[in-house]
Amino acid sequence: MTIAITIEPIPMETDASGVVRIAKTRVTLDTVVTAFLEGATAEEIGEQYPSLQLSDIYFVLGYYLRHKIEIDAYIAQRQHRSEIVRQEVEKRFNPIGLRDRLLARKN
């Protein structure tokens, strides 16, 4: 029996805003990689994100391990942008005393 070895496309797509998502789902590359780096297995990631196929998770993790430097840089860039957005939101909507303000509205 001969096994046909074929090249399969990587189950990742970059959306219009530059975010890499897995296999036409809303799950991001950084979500999967971060879970993996925190110790989750591919199976645990699949349980946490049932829209992902287990084979796609393994494929993405293998891709990450082969392209660690580039993907780590991408994740660091996303975290930096996230921090900037968080700071901008906090400037516009001061979170200090938010709970007290919301509770005061209730009364």
C-alpha cells in the first residue's frame, strides 16, 4: 500500500484587520498558541473551543513550533496593540469608582 503524501493548506486566515484566525472560525491564532504555552494540550484546546477541529489544532501548533520567532513577534504586536486600546478606553471611561457609580444608578 502506498501512502499519497500531499501538501495541505495551513488552516489559518488573516482577516481584514490583520488578525489571524483558525480554519474559518472566530478563534484567533494567539488564543490557541497562548493556551498551548500555558500548558493546554491540543485536546484541551479542542474542548475549550469546539468550533476547531482537532487536526487543525495540531496543524497550527506544529506550524507555531516551526515558525516560533515570527508568531511570537505577531503575538507580542497584538498584545501591544491591545494594551494601547485598553489605555485609550480607560482614558475615555475612567474605571475607578465604576462599581460605585453603577450601584448609585440602581437606587
